[in-house]
Amino acid sequence: MTNAIYESFATYLRTIQKRWRESKKEASIQLHNKVKNRRQVRKYQLFHQRRYLAYVFAPLRKHADMLEQFGVDGMSSDESEVDEEGVISFQSHMPAWRAEIVTIWLHLFDVLHSMLRKTSLGPTRRSAPRQRKHLRKVSQTAGSVPGLPINAYDSQWQQANSQTWAQFLQPTAPYDFFS
């Protein structure tokens, strides 16, 4: 019992220390960290949204394991943008290492999610589906995910990184994303 109290108090102290250190940083650094964290949360939510569909929707169930291999790091990031009317949209940034076929495959999950949300009966308790603009922007800073099928990696990216990519990523046999 006292051990649990001690652990709770220690966690509370670490949280207070972290918040204090954050408050001492410059405003621009705080803003940068906030934007970065929000982007990571959106990637996390996007992965879990797609993962949920893969397990719930029978025709996609066979792709659930492949989606798990991509994980959160295999998802594209996005930047928020507010238009004149105050509507928020998100421009997706595809990782440079990821092949176009994977992006198309993942968009199918997004379209299905959007369709299911729009055809539900009555208002839902959740927020409206996030509107992502796919403008073919590429993120050069996104880290690559190891152990994926060889056709999940962009061929031009493979050629540009031919020295190290194969031994680090250890690609597997090609995968049929549309079977």
C-alpha cells in the first residue's frame, strides 16, 4: 500500500517538474513542441482508426497484420490549415520511403471510414471525420519502418539509399495490397 502511494507521489512530482521545465522554455520552442505533439497524436489516431476498420470490417481483416507492421510510424503526418471560413483541413505529408501503392491502399481505409461515418443514423457523439488533403507532399524527415514487404518501399528512395537501406530495413517478400 505504501509503495503504491510512493509511486503515485513520485509520478505526480515528475509531472510537476516536467510542466515547470516546459514553462521555462521560450514561447517559440513551446509552440513547436505543441505542434509536434499534436501531429504525433493525429498519426496515432489515424493508425488506430484504420486498425479498427481492419479488425471490424470482414473484407479488410486479412490486411490487419500488415497494417500492424506499419504501425504509427508508417502513417503519413499532416499539418493543419484554417481557411477563410474557419474550417480546419489537414494536408497530408507522405513519408519519402513509402511506396505510392501503400498510400492508395491506406486511402481505401480512410474512404471507408468516411463513408461509414456519413451513413450512420443520426448525429454521432464523436467529432466529424478529419478532412485530409492529399497533395502529394513528401516528408523527407519521416523515419522508415523496418521489416515491411519490399514493394512497400518507394523504388526511387531505395535507389537513393542503396548502400544502407536493405541491411537496416531487412525487407520481406512482396505483399499483395489489393487482394
